[in-house]
Amino acid sequence: MNKFSLNLILLISLLTVQTSCTESSLKVGMGETVITPAENLQMMGFARSQVSTGVHDDLHARSLVIEDDSDNVVLLMTVSLVSISDPMAESIRKGVEVRTGIPPRGIVITATHTHSGPKVEENSAYFDFVIDKCIESAVIAWETRVPGRVGIESGEVFELGKNRRRLLYGGLHPDPEVAVIKIEDKKGRLLGIAFNYGCHPSGLDWQNTLISEDWPYFAIKGIKNMVGDDVWVAYYQGAEGNINVGYSAELSAVGAEMPVRNYWYIEKKGCQMAEAILKVLPTISTDDNQVVKTTHAHFEYPLRDSYPVTVREAKESLSEAKAKLETLKNRPEFLHTRTLDNARVDVFSETQKLNGAERFYSREQDIKTITVEQQAVRIGDAFFVTFPGELFAEIGLKIKNSSPYDKTFVIGLTPGGRGYLPVASDFIDGDYEVNGSIYGMQTGEACVDASIELIRKIAE
């Protein structure tokens, strides 16, 4: 059966649901709380030790609840942090279930992955504060549910996100699609907008010490400026592993000066997203009879079974790179040159490669896989599948293209992430994301297969 036939069957099933109901039975609710720390904390997102010195814009926990006429419910929560740990997610889910009755399997939690937020130390006061505020966000969404309508479509955002591994080749985003969820009350009044797109919120570099949601802040601000401040707007991260606003990850890691790493630039990036969403928003039709389904499962993902260098080779390469850097640093003509920056990158890369080799060869070699939890959500004719970490955009795109359903989207950075999952072809080139990855060349295909398996479960 081809994709057209499957979509036709899905459409017929949805129309059957619609014609069998005479009243709006869908309920929607939205919640938002501020999770900005009250005191300056060490920041998180780069290899740095700076403590924040102030707040540019607040961090948030934002929640969307959608409940169908069969009492099936999903909670989509997005949190403005670099990541969400398993213990934090477990506490949030338990707290939400106690307060609302929503089962943990129906609760999707994702981090926006902002690199201008605080480090969250487990069992700290701020750790507990974030958990409480996340629960509160969900409770607000649950308790403010109203009969409503939902529609989901997508648009494209070119030039916001760039493939940072292909900047010399134009850096085109492999998957510039942005999913947009439009939420209205039963009379058609706009209540909320959620959008899903893969791109690091890391436009601000390590020199920035102000708390910020990065470019999503300006995207949300731009949308609200046009639709009204009372409209709830939230960003959900996608497959962003190799996507940022247009700079080299390696040059960033060594602190190279880049004039695009500032608030002026990320405001332009955020405005690009706002414009794209506002363009597609009027074209989205909403419906008050939507099927809601959720599922989850654990999968065994293959770990890498080889490493490109031995520990000895890595040590030798690092020693050579350090010697070259010292030579260049002692020659004034190389000051502020790309040659010197590239020498610093070589030292960084060889250090990372040595750390990766030591981890790989110290691992028990009979351990071949790692357990990964994924979730899938169906809202009407749209499907969302999660990945707990930083998925390369090409893998996210393959999930979409392999799905029997046109409206298939990926939510990344869910809890329990173990870093980057690169596309197989990039293992040849190595570099930052690949050298630090625990996964193997074959793991991307395993992710696609697992994701499609989950999607099929909730399509039945």
C-alpha cells in the first residue's frame, strides 16, 4: 500500500469521527511559568565556567494539553534549558500525574537546548525549583482546558538554521520544515501557537553571560507582536544535531571571534522564524474533532564498534598539534589569523579524539547496545516522534520521508539523551559531533526503524 492510499484511509477515518459528533469534544489548555533562576548560576551549553551576570530574557516551562472525546490526552512540555535529565523528567511526570491524572506515557518533555541558560545541579535548590515550575505549567494547562479546535500544517524557514558541517558548501539546512500547531477556542479565536524546528539556540557565544532563550525568544516575541500578547506561543526542538545559526562548532569551541554571535544577529534569525510562521498561520484550518493517541517503547540502539584511532595514535597527534600551536603563537604575524584559529581547532579536535578513544577502549567490548526510550504522538492526521538527544537533521528527514504519513515531525532533546547521533556518511569525516558520539554508523537506520514502528502503532 502506497503513502497516498494510507493517507486516504487516515483521512476517511478522521471524517468518520467528525460526522459522528455534533458538538465540539476536543479540549485544549496551555500553561506557562518562568524558570529563570533568582540568583546567578554557572551557565551551561559550552565548555565554560562563567557564572551568569544578569537576565536578558526569562526562561520558561510551557505546556500544551490536548484531550479528545475518548479522554485520550497528550501533554507537550518544552523547557528552556540545555537538557532535561532522567531524574528531573521522572519527578516532573510523577508530579503531573498526581495533580492531573495524565499518565506518564502521555507526557512529552523536551528541552529547547538554549546555550544561555544555567547549569542544573541535581538535588540543588534550582533543580527542585525547575521541577515545581514545570509541574505548575502542566497543571495550569490542565485546569484551563476549554472546548477548542486544532490544526497542524508546516512551512519552510530558509537561512535560519545552517548545516554547520557544510558551511563551506553553503550550509543549506537539509530539512528547513517548521511544523506549526494552531490552537483556537470553539468559536475560532486564536489561543496558542506551537512550532517545531531543528536548530541549536546557541547563537550567543561563551562570552555572553546573560540568561536568554536565544533566537526562539525573538521568534516568540515577533509572533506575539502580531497576534497579541495574550496568545500562548511555544518552541519545540527538532532534529538539530548538526544545525545552528551559521558558525563552526570547532571555532566556537576555541573561542574564535565571530561577529554573528550576538543579540543583533539572533534577533534577525528569530524574526525569520516569526515571518515564516505568520505566513503559514492563516492557511491552517482547525478542527474540533481530532484523534489523540500516544505510545512509547524502549529500543536497543547499536553503540559504535570501532574508533578511528588508538589511544597511542591520538596522543601522538595531540602532541604534534600542540607543538604547532605553540610555534604559531610565538610568531606575531599569525596573531588574529585563520591559521592560528585552525591550529587551536586542531588541538581541540585531537584532545576530543583522545578522550573519545580512551572512553571507547575502556568500555566493556561485550556491551554492544544502549537502551533508548522514544515516544510518539498522534494529533489528528499529524504524527510526532521523539528522540532523546541531538539527532542529525538528515536522520530526522529520513524519518519523515519513510513515514507513511505526510505530516510527520521529530521532537528532539527529550530526557535521557546521550549526545549526538550523526548520519552514517559523516563518520568518514569525523570532527566534533562524530568523534564525541557513542553511536555507530548503523545507529541512524535503527533510529529510523524504531521511529516508524512507533508511528505505525498509533496510526491503527
